[in-house]
Amino acid sequence: MLKDVQNTPLGRFRIVAVLEGVSYLLLGLTMILKYKFAMPGPNYVVGMAHGVLFILYVLLLLQVTLQYKWSFYKASLAFLVSLVPFGTFWAEKKLFV
């Protein structure tokens, strides 16, 4: 089933959206470790992963917007939800269907 999803640009975008959302939440947890417990290591690793996933999310958003002819409103909303914690999870269920 996962292999079928990976074969389409929208499917790949949806997978990256979920991974980006998870990395965003993990980044919040590692910020606590960094500033409360003086453990910067996990924050560096998760921060780097989150940055890469966010850039991949934006690039795939551009691809999906052009290929599926999404409106400016839908593409803008897809970008804005990536800036809000839990936003990509909402978009996965409501926007990327």
C-alpha cells in the first residue's frame, strides 16, 4: 500500500508532510532538552532533519501545485499550515485528499 502512495507526486508530498510535522513536534521537545537540561545534541540532529524536511516539503508543494493545478489559495494554505504545530496533520486529513 505504501508503495502505491510513493508512485505519485501527491503521495510523496503527503508522506513528507507527515514526516515534517513529526520533526516539528520533535524539535519542540529537543528545545526543552537544549535550554532546560543543557543537552544541545538532540536539538542539532532534529533541527537539521527538520530543516531538510521543510525544504523538501516546499519543493514538493511547488511540484504538486503545478502538476495538479492547485489554486493559489490551496497552495498558500498548504504552506501556512506547515508553519503551525500539528498543521500538516490537519492538512493531511482535510486539504491533501
